[in-house]
Amino acid sequence: MSAEFGGRSGRQGKLSQWLRGRRPKEAAGDGGREALLLAAAEVGLPLAPAAYPAPGYRCSCDRVGCPTPARHPVSFAWQTQSTTDRGQIERWARHQPEANFITATGMVHDVLDVPLEAGREALERLLGAGVEVGPVAESDDGRMLFFTLTRGTPEDEDEWWPCELDCHPETMDEHPGMRWHCRGSYVLVPPARLPGDDGPTVHWVRGLEHPLPDPLSLLEVLTDAGARHAGQESDHLSAGWPLRH
């Protein structure tokens, strides 16, 4: 799904170009969609059906003013519904050919979710330093998702890091920095479609063949890149603010 980065010598300058210009080859059509979903389940990501885009930037759920169109689970029971069972995922994918899918975090994996530009900077630095980075997805609405091992398990209840310590999935716009999706949260799993005329998607930039890393191995670089990104945004806003005399 994605290219491997080999030796570091002579390749640093090419990383940014690769990250900005290359998207992994994803098989077209329903067969490719189903194969990618099954691949996610095979590496342990629990899946459940989600809403999908409807004409006019609307959501298939038909909720008036849906706050997260095409980005939320179909069922309120998504946490217990989420599964890695191949047969169930095949049935969902074939009976709901337009549906997106979410993966429930905090059971097997977490997701570190950062602004796209910060994520690209961090990924370039991590790969350049030889750090093992797991699967990474990009969302065309401006986010990058780093898939990692979870920091908590049902057998180790005191180590759960509930998503409520950060924010809920539906409040992402109010928290533009890094989000740590863990227990009680979810993200869209590629391939997913977002509302928009240009066909925005959520897609892999590093595939599921990469093992899930410990999130702490990525955290410092992601936090640093996110803080720099937030600082640049703040400087940009300040520069546009009228001066008072």
C-alpha cells in the first residue's frame, strides 16, 4: 500500500515531496474497498458501519444539521458492535455498499490525530530519524491519523486513558491541536468518503503492513510539530488583526 523508506542518506530532501505528492495505490471499486476493510480487521482494528455523504453536503443519517456528516457510526451501540469478524464485515460491506466504516479505539489500538501540515512535518522527521512509524492515514479535510498500540487494556484497567480527557470526536473543530483517540472514541478507517464536490476521502499514506508502534515513541515529535503549527496559526491571525492607536 505504501512505499518503504530505506537508507536515510540522500533521501531527506525527497521526503516532503513524497508526503505531499504520493498517495498509495488503492484498488478501485467495491472489491478494493472490501479488501482494505478486511485488511484492517485482520490486523486487529475493530470495525463498525458509519454514515456516508449525501447530496448537498448532507449526511446519510438525514439528521437536520448533522454536526459530523459522514463521520459518525450508524448505531449508538457502535462500541459493542465493532468487530474484526471477517464474515460480518463482508456482510456489512456488501449490504451497505456506500457506507463508511469507523474503527473503535482503546481496545487494540489508539490514534494520534493531528492537523495535516503538522502531521506531515512530524512524519518526515520521524522517518528521517529512523523511528518505527505504523499505519498513517490522511483525511482530505485537513487531519492526519497515526495508528498506534493502545495504552490500556481491559486487563490493565488503571491504565485506560479515556478520550474525555481530551475531547469527543464531534468537537474536533473546537480542538484544532492533537487529539488522542483512545477508550470511548473512534475514527474513520480508510477508505472513507467525505462530503464535498471534489470527492474528498480518508486514505492510507502508510499501509497496514507496518506494525503498530507504542504511541509514546511518536508523542514528542507530534506534540512539537503541533505546537509549532498552532504558533504559526496564531502568528497568522495576529498579523491580520488591525492595530489600535
